[in-house]
Amino acid sequence: MTSIQLRLTLTAGVALSAALAAAPTLAGPKVLKKTTAAAPVVCAVTGEEVKDTSRPISYNNKNYYVCCAGCKPEFDKNPAKYSRMSDLRTEIYAAEQKLAALKADFAAVEKGPAAAAPAAATKPASAAATGETYCAIQGSVIPAAKAGTLTTAYNGKTYEFCCGGCKTKFDADPARNAAAADERAAKRTASK
């Protein structure tokens, strides 16, 4: 390759890079939403959500948590296994968050510019009625900062979850879990 061909190739590469970098600007605003929801604190042994985080277990300069006194001896038997499982759960949660955001972005782009604006109709009926959002599996209140980050659409309704574990459980049997969530929502609405 001559020096002129090399210069032309480099110039074309730089121009292509610049065009690709400018492409989102030319095509319109970038739709990708960043999720900032922190992973829930879960038991390193069972994966259940931990309510009391006042007594962490330190292993390899990192804190891990257990949900009950019975899980502490189990963790102590094999800390390498349970710490790795806990780290993987956190990575899975982050990947699920990113995937959910990517799917939402894809759907918004696919439907066109009108769909890019958030729609109030996508909020669960329980949130509209009470002003709070509830986990479709546990029935617990989802903090406002976390609301809308983990959802599943089923039968024309959107169901929200407090953690990736609850979303996975719901998705395993959506018909049964949606019916239970709707029943809880109806009871909450009736008691208000």
C-alpha cells in the first residue's frame, strides 16, 4: 500500500467514525434511558431480600448479608461459594435492568416518536388508585426512586416488581401471579 493509499484509508476511516458519532444527532435524540436503581440487598445464601442490613459479613474486603441467623453458619461453611453467588446475583440484576431499558427503548423506537414520551397509562392500576406502586409478587411498596424499573406487561396491564427475583417468579407463571396481584390491588383499593 502506498503512502497516498494509506492516507486516503485513514482519512476515510476518520470520516466514517465522525459520521457514525454524529448519526444519533442526525437521526434525532437518543432514546436510551439510564437506570440508576441500586440492586436490592439480598441474602448471600438464599437470595431473599434482606430487611436488616445492620450486621454485614465481611469477606475478601467486601460486605455480604444474610436474611436470618440460620444463614450465617451456612455462609461461614463456604464463604467463597456464597460470596460469588451474591456477586453474580448483583450482576444479573444489573443485566436485567439494562435489558429492560433496552427493550423499552426498542419498543419506543419501533412505535415512533409519539411513543417516546412516557405515558401515564403504562402505570399499574394500583399505582393510579393509591399513588403508590406495589410489587406484584410480595405486595410490598416499591420506593418511588425504584418504581418503573422492573416491569412485565401481561394481558394489557403492567406489573411492577421490587427485585429481579420477583420478576423472574412472576414471569414463570404470569396468569396465576397476575390474578394474585390483581386480587391484592382490589383489596387495597377497597380498604382505602
